[in-house]
Amino acid sequence: MAIKSGPVLSRAPSTDLSKMQTLNTIAALRDLLKGSRREGKRIALVPTMGNLHQGHIRLVETARREADIVVASIFVNPLQFGANEDLDSYPRTLAADQEKLTAAGCDILFAPGVSEVYPEGQDNQTLVEVPGLSDLHCGASRPGHFRGVTTVVCKLFNIVQPDVAIFGLKDYQQVAVIRKMVRDLCIPVEIVGVPTERAGSGLALSSRNGYLSEQELAIAPLLQQTLQQTANAVRNGNRDFATLEEQAQQALEAGGFKRDYFRILCRDTLQPPESGDVRPLVILAAARLGPARLIDNLEI
Ligand code: PAF
């Protein structure tokens, strides 16, 4: 099926995987994947919410190297948005996304509607929750967010049954939460994290950058610069993490951001290091700039 004139939603998929197919039902997707699975093909899943940029394309390219069949999903998951968040305004650009996925070598796009994923309604959905980790950092600023993420990702894993799933490391905590879910629930899928794709300015690519004005876009790289400065201070032996975190928050505020959080943490637990701790560190940060909440991170 050629993707030439806008979104095409197929109900009776062909078994020909030489062209990308777009499917919107679980039954059609399972049917299509049956043959590949029987032939022992390795299947990769790239879960997304669409409005694809170069960061997502890197995920698809990684999937292409990792597996025989690449499935991408586009689903703006209402369960992971808070009441006052941007669910309604989140950009939906299916036709452009289909073109990008086709060019990147994706085999199947799964683009279900809300009633396909939550047929009994969101309030009647069995939930998947990773305790502890889901309540920290982004989870503290966005209560219930990670429960929405783990619920939909668990469903996608059950629908697609991929051998490997690819996620961007810009959402560092999300990847940690999903890894724990997979371990705790014994889900047989390998999780691969892909380094963050950046603009020349250092700004991490994100669909939410589209909310920024030209002036805000010029300010936004300060988030990554502040992460770099803090990391350099730690590398130079400064272990006064509380002061470094506060200085970083003040630098961001002086630049025009509103503070959310800025934390130096152990990579393995995403908890603050203890004194004398020699475990590898990561800095996680989130800050508001105009209408957007931006996140970024840096492994030290
Ligand atoms: O990272 C995202 O785009 C979303 O959180 C995900 C993993 C697709 C789940 O909706």
C-alpha cells in the first residue's frame, strides 16, 4: 500500500510488508504479525505519540538495525496527561508522520483510536503502576503520568509482542520506569535506549519545542548548557550537590525559565547519592519556558 495522499487506515491488511502499512485495530495488527512471528522474524516496536522529529527517526533507524520487522505506534495516550495538560493541543500530524516513517524504513504503523486502546473507557482500564520510581522527579510534577505511560506501554507490548522496544533517553526516567516494569512483570522484551537527538544549539529535540516562540527557542538551549556546567563542576570535584542544584535553578530562572526540578542522582536508582557514593551519576532536569515544560538530562 503506497502512502501518497494523506493518512490511509487499512482494515484488511495485505500480508505484503515491502511497503509500510498503517493499521488501526489490534486484530488487524496481530493478524499481520502472525506470519512474521511464525517465520521466526525478530520484531521491534517504537512507541510514539506522533508529531515525529529526527529523534523519533533515530529510534526507527535503531529498530531497523535491531530487528527484521519494525512496528511504530502513534497514540496520543490520554491516560498519561494531567487534567490541565496539553492533551487537546498535542500536535496530531498523521500524514506527515506516515511519510517520515516510510522514508525511515518502518514496516508497520499502528495508529489506533482511543476506543480501540480503552474500549471500556479510561476509568475502567486495569492500570499498571511501578511503585516508588513513578512518584519521583517528573512523576512528582505530573502525578499519575507514569501510571498512564506504563499502562499503555504494557498494553502495546501485549498487542505487538515485540522482541525489542526502542525508547529515547531524553525521557530518562520514563526508560527507567519501563525497564523496572518489564523486570517486575517478566515481560519478555529487550529495552533499548537511544541517545537524545539535539539541534545545533544543544536543545534536545521534542514535539513540545513546537510550542515555543522564536524568543523562547533562543533561550531554551540554556537548559542543556546549565546541565553541562553542573556536570563540569561535579567532574572537577565539587560534591556539594544541594548547592549546585540550587545554583542551576537560579541560573535557569535568571534566563527566563520557571523552576520545576534539577537533581543530581545515581543512575541506577534515580535517588540522590549518599556521601562518598562512587556510583555513576546522572542529572535530570525539567523547567517551564512559556507554554512548554522542557526536560533534559546528562550522564556524568
Ligand atoms: O515517550 C512517549 O512518546 C510516550 O510516553 C510513550 C512511550 C509513547 C507512551 O505513550
